[in-house]
Amino acid sequence: MKLRHATASPFVRKVMVVAHEHGLADRVELVPTTVSPVQANESLAPENPLMKVPSLTTDDGQVLFDSPVICEYLDSLAGGGKLFPASARRGGMRYASRRWATASSTR
């Protein structure tokens, strides 16, 4: 997995805490990524329309963004339920998954 990150981001730190808690940190390759509100990062834009970090590319090529979504994904890799209770899930991942991050419709 590849995690686009900026060292100063508290959201990246949250993702890395979950990765360490689940013993997945060694599976996460950190990719330093510069983001700016005034200049688009051309390499990040095609995979993450929000152009924010963190952004995780899974082993199967799916791109996840928004730290709660990434944290939940990492929790699911470790069997789920440790940090995100199964009762809060719908269809494997919480409803707040990628749709929540992009504010897209459920239709």
C-alpha cells in the first residue's frame, strides 16, 4: 500500500497510529506529497479529486482518501471491530466511506 503524506499533517499521523496498532505499518510505503491551497499537485490530482493528504492506494489499486475512511480500511484489513465496531458498519465498511469523503450521492 502507498500512503501519500505530509509530515505536518495530523490526519496522516492518525492513519499511521491505526497502521501501527494493527501491525500494518510495515506494509505501508510512505510517499511524501506536497499539497498547497494555491497550486495543484499534478501527480495527486488524478487519483484524489480533493487533492489532500492522506491518500492511500491499496494493493489492488483502489484509492482511498479522508483519514476516517483510510483508518476504517486498515481496521478491516486486521479483521475489523477493534477500532470501528461492527454495529457501525453497513455493507462491510461504514456508510461514511468514500461517498462521505467526496460528498457524493447514494443514488
